[in-house]
Amino acid sequence: MSTSYKDLGLVNTKEMFAKAIAGKYAVPAYNFNNLEQLQAIVQACVESKSPVILQVSSGARKYANANLLRNMAKGAVEFAKELGCEIPIALHLDHGDTFELCKDCVDSGFSSVMIDGSHHSYEENIALTKKVVEYAHAHGVTVEGELGVLAGVEDDVVAEHSTYTKPEEVVDFVKRTGVDSLAISIGTSHGANKFTPAQCTRNENGVLIPPPLRFDILEEIEKQLPGFPIVLHGSSSVPQEEVETINKYGGALKDSVGIPEEQLRKAAQSAVCKINIDSDGRLAMTAAIRKVFAEKPGEFDPRKYLGPARDALKELYKHKNENVLGSAGKA
Ligand code: G3H
Ligand code: 13P
Ligand code: ZN
């Protein structure tokens, strides 16, 4: 039996994005896999009165159980109300790679899905995306497509540079697929190691400064698709204080460089109306847990280390909403 997202109290991304473009801010899309991450997202977004997109990857579905996750999202809507603010909440499939996965999510209560056909040929990407759009739209579910490929942590510089989104393709892609939003590639990438030190310069404090995002490509895309919602993946900033805390308490993170928040602030004021952040949350959680383990080695109650991790996550998300994406106060 299928479940509509409306029965779970969720919304799709249509109105969220229209408001974000008009208001020159971006809606946060935070990934979650477990209870503490979800609690932190909801608390932070209620406290900062921000709309939010709860993001679930196929890995998260395998890890946490799809049915459980769907009911957690329903619980998130009720939790937000209980906290005193009815913020718009979307449940979104992150990086769906097949029609069947997207269909399953539509049928099980997701209000938005991403079909990531960016690793296919252009024509195959269009055919797959169009098929997902037809099914999703029949159920009121919004769809994010992707053009251009983001590098993963292990990919090399040359591959990353050769797969920026081509502005001359975007109009044709959007028209032929019917997508509601488009993820683009302008120099962000997934994970905590977005740039190699060789790609960066060092400032006077020895901090690695990455090359700027390709705002020229973004501007060209905006010219081609005026007012159309654009999505930025791979937008963690990899705060150096989190990396230092992790390494201080026994971690071994090397050459971890992210996207400077200044650049995300600039992007959020453009047609970019959804910004995806996962790795920063992973770092904040890991730093907090490592600190408890190092300082209180006798501690073995999970609430005593997951609780501080949840608090750190909440502060991180509030900071993003208030100081980077500009979504605070927009719910
Ligand atoms: O872009 C990918 C997200 O960070 C999700 O990562 O597939 O490990 O859950 P995951
Ligand atoms: P980060 O790895 O930069 O957090 O990106 C997350 C993302 O794009 C999820 O789709
Ligand atoms: Zn992504």
C-alpha cells in the first residue's frame, strides 16, 4: 500500500523554492541517518524558523530501514509542531540512481526525489529523468535532476574540471525532462577532501584556500533559465576547528578542505535555492564524540556521547541557517 507525503504532514519543494528565489536565500538540505541527526535538524530549524529539506540517501535507507525513516520524518513534523513552530518540511531522496528507487520513495511518502543521471550519457540522463518526472508529478512529488558531474573524494582534478555543467545544455534538459530543479557542477564536490593541497594556496596562517567556485558558469545558467531553481551539492565548508578537534582526540584526517562559507553566502543569493550539507554534520558529530571518549574514558552510556554530538550538530545547523544560507526566519 502506498503512502502520500501529504498524509505525513510533509510538503514538496515547489513553494519553498519559489520563495527562496524571490527572497534570495537557499533552503538547507541536511542528510540524516539516525535519531540524533534528525532531532538536531528539527530543533535547529525550528529555533531559527527555517524551512528544511530532510535528505535521505540510498545508503541511509539501507542503514536505517526505509519504513523507519519515513515514520521518523512523520515524527519530525509532529516534533516541530510540539516545539512550537510549524516549519515547512520536505522529505527528499538524495542521489536516486534508478527509476525503481525513485518510485519506491514516491510510493512510501517522500515529497521530493533526486534522479541523478549525471553519470549517464546526456540522452540517457534525459530519458531516465523524464520517466521519473512523469511518475513523481502524477503523485505531486517534485524532482531534482543533475547536469554535470561532481567529483567524489577520490577523483582527480582533471576529471572534475572536465565535467562542469554546460550552460548551453540546461534549457534543453529542463524542457525535455520537466524537472522542478537542477543540480549543477561549478566546482563543489562531495566529502571532506574537496581539493588537494596542490589546488589550494595558503594564507598567512597556513590555512589552505581553495580555488573559487565558477560563478561565471552559474551566471550563464541563470541567464539561460531565469528564475529556475538551482541546487548545489557538495557544499560543506569543512570547518578547520572540527578537523583539529578530531585529530587532537585521536583522529587522522588529512588535507580536509571545503567550500568557504563566503562563497556559499554569495551562491544563496542567486538562483541557488537548495544547498546540500552532509559532511560538516559528520565532522561536528565525530569531533564531539571523540572529545567525550578522550575526556571521559569510563563513559559507556550512548546518550552521554550522542547527546553532546546532537548539541554540536544543532549549533552547526543554526549557524548555517542564520549566517550562511539566509533561511532563518523564512519558515
Ligand atoms: O552526497 C552524498 C551524501 O553525502 C550522502 O552520503 O551516500 O554516504 O549516505 P551517503
Ligand atoms: P557534502 O559532502 O559537501 O556535505 O555534500 C553533501 C551532498 O551533496 C549530499 O547530496
Ligand atoms: Zn550530493
